[in-house]
Amino acid sequence: MNDRLIFQIPYLEKGKQILPTVPNEISSIEINIPDNLKRKKAPELPQISEPQLIRHYNKLSKKNFGVDTGFYPLGSCTMKYNPKINEEISRLENFVNIHPYQDEEDIQGALQLMYELDVLLCEITGMDKFTLQPSAGAHGELTGLFIIDAYHREKGNKRKNIIIPDSAHGTNPASVTMAGYNAVAVDSDENGKVDLKKLNELLDKETAGLMLTNPNTLGFFDENILKISKMVHDVGGLVYYDGANLNAIMTISKPRDMGFDIVHLNLHKTFSTPHGGGGPGSGPIGVTKELSKFLLIPTVELNNKGRYYLNYDKKDSIGKVKAFYGNFNVLIKAYSYILSLGAKGLKRASQLAVLNANYLKKHLSKYYHIPYPEICMHEFVISAIWQKEKGIRALDIAKRLMDFGFHPPTIYFPLIINEAIMIEPTETENKETLDMFIKAMIQIAKESDKNPEILKSAPHKTQIKRLDEAKAARDLILKYEYK
Ligand SMILES: *Cc1c(COP(=O)(O)O)cnc(C)c1O
């Protein structure tokens, strides 16, 4: 049977093809690889010893930069230090060795963890029920939009538009489009918040909902939030909270109290999973009681005998968006993070995140143009337009920061600010680190007057000097080097 699924590819050992041993249960499956797919020659893989291999990866790790190496003030994406205890706990043998097909009775602990994480996230956001299944923020957005769609369909009036502020994260319009809606942008006013007059003009009976980040990507908490959510509800729309970064408001204010119907959280940003370079992520969404019947299957429930179970019996559910129950390993870390900090600790983390951001913002304001100077939340945006007059761009400043041992901040986002540099120091950095960063930024501002060349050719001290931004990611040259 040549059309049979190829289920295991022969691997090579010293240039000779041998078949791997097939475990008993599956030995009856025929392994049938068409001749034209078989290798004629061994691949030319480097043959090296174990110490050589260890040294190779060790060397690579030292060329890299991470939050364990130094300060990482990347705005919008909350790249914060994730306490190692949460890693340890997620690696406990009994978590690592369970399988999603195991009997519910055997995995009561894992189910309990998911159930309780749901309860904790409800407590933090004010929502009534969560699903832990989506595997990223954008994935949660898409799931939330499907729920908005299900809600309107049930009412018999499928609507067309989702309104998004012009300062929104790029995934918002992308998810809206993927869910089959039109993304309609509402402008920000001169304070960087939603322009209520413009919003009013956009709202009508085609408005399915509004998607909002609060605090927004400029780092401001929109004090009109109750008015905004009421305006959307008044035309029959739902209000969706992009809670990818909850760092400024944990246990201080709840999205539900702001009038939101659906919330997604990025556990990999706020709740302790190192991310970047593609994952792993987790983007649970929480909803109000009214919307909970649409949530993904299965939900984790507790019966009256005190046993946890997976509930697939939900006729209004929008279905599944991922195999099984979510990125379980990320869920463990979030659970452990929340319990280890406690309500007080989470609040203190948010307070420090806000304090640190304002400390930096204040000290940089003499040297850089700050388009929206008032008190911010967890992040803020400066604009390099003063430096641009001297031919220095946000990119040059970001590159030069690497020479001082700092990861470059986010640049050219949000799009509504010219030469934007977006800074989020996070809660774990101490005053000494923040002062060193301020010192570097001041020196860079001075260099833009006196020595602009050093900025244009930066970085000078890194392993690899200035890269072509686009090509560096698209035309990778991968090689093995042993020197
Ligand atoms: C990071 C982020 C997202 C997207 O999350 P992913 O996990 O990268 O898909 C959405 N909105 C905001 C505000 C974000 O910061």
C-alpha cells in the first residue's frame, strides 16, 4: 500500500540507513516508504563529540541577549523577568509526564490546577468564566471575536464592524479581519486617548463591538472608559479588552468593572513565561456569565463529589481552537506565579512597574521630546524628533543602547508617533539599573550633537555589528562554527 501514511522516517547512523525500533503496540503498522522518497546518500551532518556540541551551544548562548543578561525595556510586549521558581514547578515530574489522553481520574491534580487558575484569573479580571485553550494573545483575540460573532448571530443580527483605536497593537486589526469583520479605526485625541466625538460618529447598528487596550499602548489609562463601554453597549455592541499586558493594573482595577464583556490575557507576558522567538504562549479569554455558554470545549468543572472533569456537553460552544486544553506548561507557571506573589504581591508588582516607568519618563524628558508628558502607567513613548533634526533616527538610538549593555526598546510603534521609542522598564528593575539606563540615554542625546557618527554606525561592542533589519530575519545564514 504505497499511499499509506508515512509514520516514521528512517534515521541515519554513520551513513547507514536503519529503521528505529517500533514499540510493540504499533509494530503492526506497516512502514512503507516509496523508493523515490528514500535518501540515496547520507546527509552531510557534522559529526562531533559531546564536548564540542556543548561548547557550540554555550558559545551561542553567550552571543545572545536576554532578560537574564541585562535590562530589557521593550515596550508593548512586557518582556519581564520571570522568577525561576515558576520554571522549577512547571518541570515537576508529575506535570511533565502526564498525557492529555489519560483518564480524568488520573489527572485530577492537573484539572484542579486549570480549574483554580480559571478562578484566579476571574478574580483578577472580574470576569465570570475563562477558557485556557488559546495559545497566544492573537489566538485569544480571534476566539473572542468568534464569541462576539456567535452572540450577534444568536440575536439574529450579524453585524459588520469592530472599532479599534489607532494606537492598537497590530494583532487587533489582523484578528478582526480574520474573523470576517471590518476593522474600523477610531482616532486618538490630543491626549492619546479615544476621541469620544469620533467614536460617537462611528457607532451604529453595524457595530459588533469595540476592542480596546487599557492602559493603551501609549501607556495611558483612559479615564473615559466607563463612558466608552456604555456608548458601545447602547448600540448593542460588545466591548473586548486586550489584556495582553496586565502589568499596570493587577489587583488594582478590573476590566469587568470598566464595562468589558470579553478579556484576553497573555500569560506569557504578565504571568511568568519567558517568550519571544515564537513561544510558547497562552492567551486565555474570560467572559461574562451571559457569554460563557459560547466558550470553547471542554471547560474544566468541579462536580458535587469534589472531582474535576472536562465538560464537552455545551451545545452553544463555538468549538475548539487548539488540540486538547491549552499550553499546559504555561498554565502551570501562571498559577505558580499568582500563588507565589499573592494578591498583595501582584499589586506591588503593578505599582513598581508604574513607578519605574514614570521615573524613567521624568528623567528622560529633558533630553527627548515626550509627546504626551503626563503620568503614565507601565510604559511610555518618547519621540526622537529633536535628534532627527541632526540626522539621528530612533533606530540609531536603539542600536547605540546595545553598546551600553541594554536591549533596544521597541521603535517605530505605535505608528501615531513620529520616531517612536517605546519604553517599559517593568517591576523587577532596581534604581541603579534605571539610573544606568538614564545615563546612557543622556549620553546618547549628547552624542547626537557632538558625535553623530558614533550613533549612525552603532552598535560597536556587540558580536555582530549593524545588520540589515529585514534581511537579518529573512536571509538567515545558518552555519556550524568550531573555533
Ligand atoms: C503582545 C500583544 C498582543 C499579541 O499577543 P501575541 O501573544 O503576541 O499574539 C496583542 N495586544 C497587545 C497589546 C500586545 O502587547
